[in-house]
Amino acid sequence: MTKEEKNLNTDLKRLAEITEWFDNQEEIDVEEGLKKAKEAVNLIKKSKERLKEIENEFEEIKKEVEIEEDNEG
């Protein structure tokens, strides 16, 4: 597992923890909720960027496979 993959997995787990924290609160501490919401927004942005990078990597692999298939056929 690469560093980027680990970071993405870690970030997604942290987002799940934040969501669970909100779900389990009977009365939300506004200050703590704000901190967690800000952290979640940053994690979401970072995760979306990494997912876009992954998508681009898959597109490159797909192009390589198509080129190889064209050269074989």
C-alpha cells in the first residue's frame, strides 16, 4: 500500500469517525462540532483530489491497454 493509498484510507476512516461522533451526540458542543466540521471539510477536499488523481491513473492504464491491444491486432 502506497503512502497516498494509506492517507486516503486514513482520511476516509477519520471522516467516518467524525460522522459517528455527530450521530452519537445527544447535545452537540457547538465549538467542538465546528472544529469537527472544519476538519471534515478539509478531509473531503483532500479525498476528492486524491480520488481524481486515482481516476486519472486508471484512465492512463486504460489508454495503455488499448494501445497494446491495437498493436497486437
